[in-house]
Amino acid sequence: QSELTQPPSTSGTPGQRVTISCSGSSSNIGSNFVSWFQQLPGTAPKLLIYSNNQRPSGVPDRFSGSKSGSSASLAIAELRSEDEADYYCATWEDSLNGWVFGGGTKLTVL
Amino acid sequence: QVTVKESGPVLVKATETLTLTCAVSGFSLSTARMAVTWIRQPPGKALEWLIHIFSNAEYSHTPSLKTRFSISMDTSKSQVVLTLFDMGPVDTGTYYCGRMIWDYTNGWVFDLWGQGTQVTVSS
């Protein structure tokens, strides 16, 4: 069971906007930055969002992140077929001095 | 080009020892405010943080590893070696190494992942 809670799956049609939630606690999301990773089928995860809402160079601005209290969200606007992937939230867990991940959300583009 | 790459055996027998190497390129393991992290992903399951080693050679690990591991860093070879003892079927999965960097503005950022290496533990 993951420390962070994400919906197992979500879906949308091309052009739509979808959001993925990530719920944690005061010792992880509540007191640390949240990152999001995209894992395309058969590939390694890739950093999508860091520091709650920052995009690394090369990540389209269709992807955005937010955080409020002990929860965070990833929004994907103008959905494309190539966005079909697993998405993971992650943050630092103070009690572990390490990372905790969400269980992952599988995004299907219909 | 900044990269990390994992290597190790594909198949390990139960109770045996697994040795994985993370070779880094384009940056130094002695860089301050930097760490190399190991993440495991069982087949069809979520990512799980295992351990990281900081540039000062200190490390933190997930409690589930208990004492079943060792980790070392060879700065001259630009390699981090993770050893897991007494492997079991639950250790089957893809093992990723990656880089974490820290700054005052953004905290820890896991900015670089390797391609992963698949390990199967046979009984």
C-alpha cells in the first residue's frame, strides 16, 4: 500500500482537460514539495513536475501541478494520445528521510 | 550529456545476493547537495523508493530493506553499487537508479532516471 493515494485510473478524450489527485499527510505532502512523474508504456519514469508546479525544460505547458495542504493535483490540458501513460506523484517523507510515491494513475486517452 | 545507467544480472536465485551498479556520466558523485537513489518497480505495480546515498556517503533506506543491503560509492569510477542479500520472489522487478539534487528553492528534485534493469528472482 502506497503512502500517497492516487486514483488507479482516469480517462479523457483528445482535447479534454483531466486532473489526477494525490493525497498524503502532514509529514509528507503537507510539509514538502510534490513531484510528478510520467511513465510511458515500457519506459522509465520521467520528471514532469517538481516543486509542486515547476516544469523541467522540455515539458509542455499543457502539464501543470498544484498543491493545497496535504493534497496535490496534476492537470493535463489539451489531452493528446501520446499522453497515455502512468502518472506518479511523489514527495519527501520526513520520517523516512526518503521518498514516498503514490500508487500511480493510468491515463487512457479514448 | 548527463546520464545514469543501471547494470546487473537478469536472473537471481532465491536466497542469493544481487549486486547492481549505477554508472553515472556527466556529473561527479562528489557534487554537493546531490544523491543517487534506487527505486524498484515490481511487475505491473507502483514505484517504490529503496535507498539513496548522498555525496558525503551517508545514506537512508526504506525500513522494509532492514539490514539486507549494502551500498557504496566509488567516486573515481563514477559508480554506485547496491547489494541486496537473501533475495526473494518479492524482490522481482525493475530497478532504477537516478539522481537527486537539492536547492533551497525547490528542495530535493529527482531529475534524472536510468533506463532500469529487470531482475527476476527464481525460487
